[in-house]
Amino acid sequence: MRTAIETHNLVKQFGTFTAVENLCLQVEQGEIYAFLGLNGAGKTTTIRMLLGMLRPTAGEAYVLGHKIGPGEKKPWASVGYLVETANAYPELTVRQNLEAMRRLHPGIEPKAVDRVIHQLGLTAYAKRRTGTLSLGNAQRLGVAKALLHNPKLLILDEPANGLDPAGIVEMRHLLLQLAHEQGITIFMSSHILGEVSRLAQRIGIIHEGRLVQELDIADLERKRQQQLLIRTHDDQAACTTLHRAGFAAKITQNGAITLQETAALQYPDKIATHLVHAGYAPTMLVTEQEDLEHYFLRLIGQNGKSAS
């Protein structure tokens, strides 16, 4: 399978500060690849280098088989992008902004404007000046502009930024449709980790400029921790009982008992039977898998902190 994006030891320094360090990425054509990291981790800097907006200090980047560098023009007719905030002419309407963008790309048919207005749910706002749009609808307009010329590759920096929950779901469905039905490769950064787990086939995690892990969804499922959560009418006494039986039970911050041992996860019925015989019948017993957000924070050593 051919690669849509490839980087080799990509470095970007600003003075003495290294924003991106020896980054090696490989994004296959047709996949949705999520690029995750805390604010300041190097996501947007990487995207700007991929788009030729920033010149790397060292290393190489290839987009659709073309090395990115000064004067390189070949890949851009097949690339759509949205970086950080969606830019638009505030005094023009949504339709007028899209029409202006269409005219900048020779060969795009006029009907493409109607197509992307419909795709992004902007029909009700087509005649509204963009300066009056909400952040979420401005973001929709930015993605619409990126799709006008039917790109083979979409590079999106926080595409769900500013969208309400319904809008986030709509954006998810759109990106899945673009990838699965039209074969468009999507490289996206995001901090909405729950959405990423529903969208991406592969995930790259960047922290302090370094790629700390790259994995596909199947690998993620294997690496996410599982735990058995238990509640009784006396959790402290039940926890002590489990300790005496040789289990490394702990009380969580919200007061439940947690067990992560394989024996407990494979045979929760035996744990329940043991507690019943000791007089502490479980009122709740459930196996819970670590979500992507907690996995991400555990990986970068910042449990308990926000990933946004």
C-alpha cells in the first residue's frame, strides 16, 4: 500500500526550543490517522511542516509521494486542509466565501459549492455573513473549503473544534464516509479522545515533540488496562477480606473496590462468591476497560490531568 504521508527524522526548532524532534510518521492511503498530544506537544507545528507552511530544521517530509520543500507544487491540487482556525472573509456570505475559494482552483465546477454546503450541513447558513457564524459553523465552513476540489488527502487540525455534541457526531459520520466510500486519506489532530477512538484506524501520540507511540486500534484494545469494579454495603471491610484472600484490591477515589489481576478479571464470579460467603455481597460488579483518554494520560505519565 502506498503512503500518503511520510516523515523521516523531522525536526523543528525555534531558537533553542525544539518543538518537534526526530519525528518519523507513516500514514497509509485511505486510512484515518489521528495525531494526539497535549497543547504544545508539536501537533500543529508538524502539520504546518507537512503543508510547507514551516520549513523543517532537519529531516524530510513527503506528501502523496512528493518531497515537501521550497517551490514544490505537485501535491497541493490533491490536498485539502484546515489548520487551527477556519479563515474566511467576514463580510461575505458562506456561499460567497466558497465561490471565492472555488475560483482559486481552476477546473472546479460551480456545482461543487452546493455539494460541500450540503455535505457540511450549511444550507441554512448559505446566505449568512461568515462574521456572524458561531465557532462551530465557521469550522464547518473551513472543512467545506478543504473539500471543494475533491482532495485525495485531508489534513485537519482539530476538525471538531467548537462543534456541539450533535455537530461532533455529524463530523464523525462525514469523515468516515469520506474515508470508507471515497477512499480519502484523513490525517487529523484532535483532543476529543472519545471521538478519535470511534474514528481512527491508527493513532500516533506525540509528547514534548517526540512520537512516544504509534498503534492501530487492535493494538490499543490490547494495551488498554482492564479492571474489575466492585461495590458492597461496606467496601472497606470487603476490600480487607479480598486482601486476606490474596488479592491486591484497592479503593478508588470514588469509593469503589478495584481489582486488576488476571485471575479476578477472568473469574469475577469467584470474587463474587468469596464476598458473599464473607457476608459482603456485591451490589455492583462490573468489568471496565480503560478509555482512550486515561490510556493517553497514563502513557505520557500525567494521570489525572486534562488531555485538552
